[in-house]
Amino acid sequence: MKLAHLADIHLGCRQYHRHTDDGTNQREADVARVFERTIGDIVKAQPELVVIAGDLFHSVRPTNPAILHAFGQIRRLRAELPQSPVVIVAGNHDTPRSIETGTILKLFEVLDGVSVVAHETRELFFDHLDLSVVCVPHAALISSPGVVPLPQKASTRKVLVMHGEIAGVLNRDASALEYGGVIIQPDDLQLEQWNYIALGHYHVAGSVAPNMWYSGSLDYVSTNPWGELTEEEQEGRRGEKGWLLVEIEDDLVVEFQSVALERRTFDLEPIRAAGLGAEEIDRLIDARLQTVSGGIKNEVVRQLLLDVPRPVFRDLDHKRIREIKAQALHYNLDVRRPTSNRQIGVGAPGRRQTLAELVEDYLTRRPLAADVDRKMLLALSQNYMDEVERDLLEE
């Protein structure tokens, strides 16, 4: 039996400030096209089951175009693979804070052969495949942490589908994780009881255990694509996104299926600017751009500048930087100032905390309301502080 495992599509995701001719955010259009292309690839692969392990949408209230596109593509999938059921499990982006709010995912249940599991753990049984699929959505993990039931049906094949973070396994720097996921203890899963565990939430495809995999996202839809590139390189797939084709027989076979993206994402080699003048940094910026095969036109690019004093930054060729930004879809000149060291005062000498670090420390310790996600709040504060720092440097 073959199944297609995909997750973290994030339809409706809007990034940067470019738009298509019809006024659609360019990245939202990119994500929609990649999803359409993925559905075509899945149809060609002819799986007997399709599993979407959470975060079909980027928001609990997606845009009308995103809803229409998702509905059209899943209807297309059912029309072209009428014998292959589709299972959709809600992730944290699909799940409203209040159950009474409802979820747009229930719309897809009007399509024959589509099962949606949004709030409570549910077991699905497919007789013609001799298959049990236990679905644990984000809401169920929140309400009953640590509770992952085994299948009750006497089936030959057993699959678990869930959306969350496996504790102690993805411990590099968590840069490819989306905030807001539930932490799952590996011992709660009873790995030996399952033929396959399909996971969502982590945006880089990879194996957690021989029978437990994240499919990764279909495009770079997180706030930190640069971290994803680093972790993809560790998996041997830098710059690649896709889904998993899984064959469940005597031996489990999992194959990563790359999908063609609308544009490339680059994290250029950092420039260590300590002791350098503005003209030399300008030359290094251009040199880094020359390393991009095919150029940066309409691509997503970051250039990290380390240890740049504010006066030196002000002397850079900002006209040239604006030209670069106009070429790329998004050019992030990520400027980091030198670390400040305190020479006088209590406890001197020592390192003086930056404003961003002070804010982070305050938000880490501050009591929060129960419905406020601390990780997401910290991430937002960091993004805002980065924006303020860049604005100050460009004044």
C-alpha cells in the first residue's frame, strides 16, 4: 500500500510586499501554485491514501482565494484518484482558540472520500486497505497532552497522523519549527505499534525514527527560512521542499518527493565586517551576490553583516543596496552591530545587555494570560526589534 504524506502547506501565507498583476500577494500566489503542482505530482504517483498532517492553511480565517484554491485542488485530487481517500488533520494554524469558533476545514467534508479530524482524536478505518488511521489533531494534544491511543480496529496496517513537536529529538536550534505546536513525548507514541507515523509542524523533511517522519513544508512559509536552509543542508536537501511517498508492506519504504518551487531562497555567506571600511563592505556585498547562479532577480535573499558599527553602516552605498532590493523579490540585509562591553559601573567590566535582550528577558519572566503563547510573543518581539534596529541604521 502506498500513501502520500504532506503537511504545512500554509495556503494564504503572505510575505514581503510584492504583488501579482491582479493584486494578490506574490508569496501567497507562489504557495498556491506549489500546492497545485504537488497535487499533480501526487496524482501521477497514484497513492492509495493521501494524508495532510496539519496546517493546510496559514490562518484559522484564511482568505477567500485560499479557501477556493484548496477546495478546487482537493476536489481535483478526489476526481483523479477516486479510490484514494484523503485524510486532513488540523494543525495549530488551522485550529481556533475557541472550539465554538469552528474551523474552515469542515468545509472539505462535503467532498466524498475526504475525512477531516479537527478537534478530537478519531480513528478512521478503510476496509479495502485493511488500514486503521488514528488522527490526533492539535486541539486534542492541547486538551489531553500525552494521550495517544492505539487503534481499536483489528487491521493489518496501522498509521498515526499528528501535528506537533517531538520532545528531545529535534534539538538542533529549533529554527525550522513553527511556534505554537504541542510538545509530544516519544514514549507516549509506542512506536513499535505503528507501521508509520505521519507528522506535521516541523518544516524540514526528515526521519525521527525509522517509522516516524516529518514531511516538511511545501515552501518557505516560516519567519526563518534561513534556519530551514541550514537544517535542510544537514539532511542533504538544501533548497528542496516536497512531500513523502510511503510504501507500507513487509518493509517500510519512505521516499522524499521534491516539488518545483516558484523561486529560490538564498542565505549568502556572512560578511564579518569588524575593522572593515564601508567601501570594502560594499565590495564584499557585490562579491557575495556574484556567487548566486542565475542572479537574484525575483529571488529571496539574506545577507548577514556582522559587527558593523552604526557610522560605518551609514557610509555604505545605500543607492546600490536599494537597487539590489529592487531586483530581488526580497533582499534582507541583516545587520548586526558589535557587542557592547561595559567598562565602568557596577560589576564592570562586562557585557552590556542589548535592548532586544532586555525585552526578551522581560517577556520570558512576565506572567501572561493563559491564552497567550509565550514562544510566539517572543518571536514577534524579536521581529519588531530587528525592524527597529534596521530602521535606525538606515536613518
